[in-house]
Amino acid sequence: MIVLEKRPQPSRAWSYATPLVAVLATMVFGGLLFAILGKNPVQAIGTIFWEPLFGEFAFYYRPQLLVKGAPLVLIAIGLSLGFRAGIWNIGAEGQYIMGAIFGAGAGLAFYPLDAWYIFPIMVVAGAFGGWLWATIPALLKVRFGTNEILVSLMLVYVAEQMLASVSLGLLKNPEGFGFPGSRNLQSYESAHNAELIAGSGMHWGVVAAFIAVIFAYVLLNRHMLGFHIRLTGEAPRAAKFAGVNPARLILFCLGISGALAGLAGMFEVSGPSGQISIDFNVGYGFTAIIVAFLGRLHPVGILLAGGLMALTYIGGEIAQSQLGLPAAAIQVFQGMLLFFLLAFDLLTNFRIRAARSEVA
Amino acid sequence: MKFKSLLTTAAIALGLATGAVAQDKTKVGFVYVGPVGDGGWTYEHNKGRLAIEEEFGDKVETVFVESVPEGPDAERVMTQMALEGADLIFTTSFGYMDPTINVAKKFPNVKFEHATGYKMADNVSVYSARFYEGRAVQGHIAGKMTESNIIGYIGSYPIPEVIRGINSAYIHAKKANPDVQFKIVWAYTWFDPAKEADAASVLIEQGADVILQHTDSTAPQAAAQEAGNVITFGQASDMSEYAPKPRVSSIIDNWGPYYIARTRAVMDGTWTSSNTWDGIGPGMVEIGEISDAVPADIKEEALALKAALADGSYHAFTGPLKKQDGSDWLAEGEVADDGTLAGMNFYVEGLEGDIPQ
């Protein structure tokens, strides 16, 4: 018989190994799934992981990894701070939307003025929009003890309605023949978050994601606030004795994750996406939760996890068009990744033992 | 990663990719907004793709990617297809408009066909179907068949195409039955079985005994079947698995002939950028079999209406018509021009409620 025995200390080795083991297990079982669908599993897995990085058209896909990964990393970094302290912001998708609306709205308010200060204002507005949306559940939690998981999640749906509303009304392109959606910011130079070097995929959002990683790393390792965040998550009682103010921590963690999600939305709407439209959000806010955990809530881990997630998206699309794999199979594949990660995570805290059955 | 070297490789390879078109097989790509198994919109576009394969056999190769979100993801999928040597790419959702234009700029030798949009370029055509003609036939049947005089309508997004459909259905339902009333629910999705089923249930609870839908799944059909005495119409696809009741007829998008013609044009080198908006006449819009649940006389009227729309002797928007606010729109005998129809953002007189703004 097999029993699980709690480790006195979480295993350091396993906490580093589980993401890798999870990726390997996903490859094996994903390959099995593809084989059942009648595709060559080695070829399919190869297409997903190899083609975007080293294939014939890697020159195009590599920059796209940055474009796809940057919002994931930016949002996940913010989420990880709260998650570490046991503050669960599940509504990053909504904060992402609000950041985009505020950012794009600020930019479009100046249209067609041409000035250098428009883009910085949009950046601030985007961060503010996300911060505002995350501060609602934070204040409700601090003041009335509501559950931030539920409130932040519900606010996603409110934000989606707002998005539909501004696409059809406030921000609708006056030259759009009545179709929903804002002007395309890509063709409004002062508000366009263009690639810094053409063809590189590097836009300000990617820069912001890298800065956020460094910022989070320093915060968690070198700063009192970061220590408080970790302490609150790992030993809440000790945190109290250390004088951590829980209300302030909640406001900070939710606020900063909201602001980062808002920034991600703003960089996306002014760059790769270009316009506010009803279907602007494609689930970055939710996928970032997976990225945060896949990266072990560690800034560098999140950076790698964001890259991996982007890889499965882009590789998955290539596999679809080249091998005819259904989109749903790719989604199952991505889902497996989180599933196996959580499953193998058990090994960090528990040890598997073959126990002898003893006489009761 | 060195950006300069990356840039040069990018430039060179883009050049190669556009040059790589000269191959013997014509490659046709499709970008779908939903899954090919949605039973509606994407399903029919995919049937069009299969029609190309059947027509040209091994002279063509088709590829597709399904469930592609509108925005940067769509742009990447299109770029990927163009890089891999597609000669012709069909982008089959309104939200792919700007991405299509962006990618088309980078690949001047690849032809693009964007469904239901309005932005064109030298290598970008737009095409759509006059679904509103089918809505006229539906409206007539709905007006005749309803006993509660309440017709439920599941709208997807309040965009001109959908509003056109609502207006057309309403005008003809009202002609058939002056007491008819429309209840409209906006689902804000093209394909979401759960939301569509909810919308249908809400409408049925409010007394609707006819459900019209502008969303792509069969969920409203299932909800109507469960409710019992409610009739529905297939949307985009025949949805005949719900015939003879609740589904009494349908609007079918028939893209096959257009897709074949455009592919042939690329093969012959005669492809030019064009704006196509076809209806029942050319066969882009089909009316699915009207089932036996509809009495013979109503069926006959509906078919007569269909015939008149097909041969052009009748236009679905013929005056006198007023706008919802009571202002005049079309005078007696006047028909709507395509410009107004394409950007239609108002209800006709008699419809209740506001278009979400």
C-alpha cells in the first residue's frame, strides 16, 4: 500500500523539479491524446515546441512569443504577489479590460492631436483603470470582510459589459459605418504602442514585463514589504507579531496586481490589438493564473512559464494548420499542464512511501 | 537575441515567403472564429472549404485554424498561413477586418477574402451574404405561426448585419400579423451554447412561441424542443436534426460556389479585389426545407416571397417604412440603398427597446 507522508520541510528539489516533470508528463499524455486522434504524436509535440523556436519561420514566431508572453508575465507577476500573501485576485481579466478602456479612452480623447505626452498619459490611465477595478474588491474586503475571490471574479463580467458598451457607444469609431469598435490606435501615431524595433516584437508592454520581473524580484528579496508579503502567506500569526497591517497589505497586493493587469491591457490595446472591440479580451487574465503557479510564484519562474505558455499557444496554432489538430485538443493539452503541475506539486510537501500494513 | 540580425533575417525570409507562392498546388487557408463543429456559421464555411477540395482535388491544398480570437491572434494565424505559402486566405469573421488588412500589407502576393467587413485593398476582397432576405421569409412564417403574438429574437451583437436581420424579420412578421410583438435579447456572443440556451429560455418564459436566432449554436433549438410548443429556425446551417419541429425552416449560408469561384480565379490569375454581397438569387443564401409543421398555405406564401426576393421583383426593404422614432425612411415603393443597409444602426417603426449603445 502507498501512503503519503507529510514532509517536515517542503522539498526544495521537488519544488524546482515539478514544473519540469509536469511539462514532461504533459508531453507524454498529450502525445497519447494526439495519437488517439490519429496524428503522429512525436511530430505533433515537435511542432508545438520546436517549430516556433527553431522552425523555418522562427524569425516570425520568436518575436510573437514576446507579444503573446508579455501580457501573461505582466499580469502573473502582479497576481503572484497577492497569491504569496494568500490574497486571491481572480479578476485580472476584468482589470485588464478596464486598463485597456481607460488607456484607449485617454488616447482617443486627444485624437487627432499629435503630441509626445499622449502615450505616457495613456500608460498612467491604463494602470489607473486596472488599479481602480482591483481596489473595489480590496476595499470591500477590508471594510466588510467580503471574499475577494468572488468579488474580483464577478467584476470581470461587469468589465465585459462595460467593454461591450464602450465599443458600441462611447469609444465607437465615428468613421466605422456603425460597426462596433474604436478607432484603430495603430493608425494614430501618438497613441500607438509600436514595436521599438520593427519585426522584433519588442513593444513597451514587453519592456514593462521585464521591468516588472526585476521589480518583483527585488521587492520580494530585498524589501521589507516583500518580506511581509511572504511572511503573511507562510506564517500569518508570525506576520501579525511582526506588525504587518493586513488591510494595507490587501490594498497593496490587489492594487498592484490590478495596475499591472491594467497596464497589460493598455499596452495590448494600443499595440498588437489596436482597437477596443467587444471581443478584445481573450483570456490573458485567467491564463496568467496558470502562468503564476507554473512559475512557482517566483518572478523568474513566471518569466519562463509565460514563455512556455506562449509557446504552446503559438505552437498549437501551427499544429492546427499543419497537422489539422482540432483547437480543443490544444486546449486540453494546455489544461493538462496545470493539472499535472498541481498533481506533482503534492511531492513538494509529501513523500510517497510504501507502507507495510500493520495489524490494527 | 540580436535585433538587427533578427530584422535582416525577417526581411529576407519575408521576401522568400512571398516568392514561395510559385508552386504547383494552390494553397487556400481559412481562419475560423468558432469550432468547425459549431453546427452553424463556422460549420458552413468549413463546408465551403470542403467544396473547394472536392472541386479541385489534388490541385489544391486547404488548411484551417479554428476558434481563433479576433485581434492579434488572428493576425498571427494569417501571417503563419501566408508564410507557409498560402495563395488565398479566407478570414471568416467581422472582427478579423483590421488584422486582415495588416497582414495583407505585408504579403502583397497573397490574396485575402474577408467576410462581412468593409475595408478593402488591392489584395483584399470583401464578401457577405444578404441574410436579411432569408429573414424576410422567416419573419413571414413567424408572423403567421405565432399564437401568443410574441416572437423572441436572440441577437448576437448590435452590429448592422444583425440589426438588418431584426428589421427585415419584423417588417415581414408585421405584414403577416399586425399584432405581432418582438422581444430581443442580446447574447453578446456568436457561439456560446450555454448563453444561447439561457436567452431562449428567458424569451420562452416571456411568452414567445417563436424563437429567431442570430447566434450559431443549436442550443436555442434544444431549449425550444424542451419547452414544447415553440418553433425555431436554423441559423447559418440547416440544423435539420431539429426538424420538423421545433425547427420549421432555416437560413443556410452557402459559401461553396463563391469559394470555388474565387479559388479558380486565383488559379487562372484573374483574381481581382471585389466587393460581393449576394442573396437568395445567386444562391449564397438558401432557405432550408419548410417542414410539415407549417400549414401548406403559409408554406406557399413563404415560397412565393422567396421567389420574389430571388428574381429581384421584390426587395425586403421596400417603402413605405419609417424609423423607430417615427421619422420617414423610405417613401412608398422606394427600396433601401446598399449603403444604408450596410451601416444600418436603427430599428424600423414598431420595434420596441433601444439598440444597445
